[in-house]
Amino acid sequence: MATDRDRRDVRRERARGPRGARRPLPEGEQFFTPGATGLRKSVEARSATPMTFLFTQVPRWVTPAVLVALLLAGFAVPGWPGAVAVLPVLAFVGWLAYLSWPSLGAGGRVLRVVMLAFLLVLAADRFGAF
């Protein structure tokens, strides 16, 4: 009979992929929202692979470093090139905000809405809306 430790070892081996994981998936975390239907269920299912890749195969510092570099480029570069640099940051933050929304309290939701609004205003400014 398989023990809990054996099941964890099997899950870790599956999460490692062909090149081996840089870090294992966290124990006890649940990726999917219980009882989700429709769009949320579809987005969560499609997001599982990229989220697992980002967590297990990409070094921790790469994603934030790329996002900060793009955001700084959005601040520094005027015109549409600056807006194009902000759009991937906006998409990534929006994606994470959507996925984390059900588990957030009021403060977390407000923070994400404010951040998305800020990024939208920045992109619109760079596109020349203001």
C-alpha cells in the first residue's frame, strides 16, 4: 500500500519534467477553484501548464526581473514603444489577478484593481490618450 510519502514522491517526480525541477510544487496547494464552472474553469485549466512551467522550470528571479525591465521601459520610452512594453506586464498582472481573485480578501482585490488601473492609464498615456 502506498504511503503519503510515496504519493508525494510520485507527484514531485511528475512535476520535475524532462530536465528536472528547480524547485518542487508546494505541498497541499490547490490550483483549481472548487466548484468553478464556465470561463473560470476553462482559464484555470489552460493556465495550469504555464503556471507549472513558471514555478518549476524558470528560476525565481527571471519573471520579476523581466516584468520590472518591461515596466521601466514603459516609463522611460515615450510613445507607442513604451506602451507596447507595458502591455505584457498588464496582461501578466491581469492573468494572475484573475486566477487569485476567489482566494483574496477585500484588501487584496482593491490592490489588484488599483494596479491594473495604473497599468492601463500608463499604457493609454504612452499610446497618446492623454
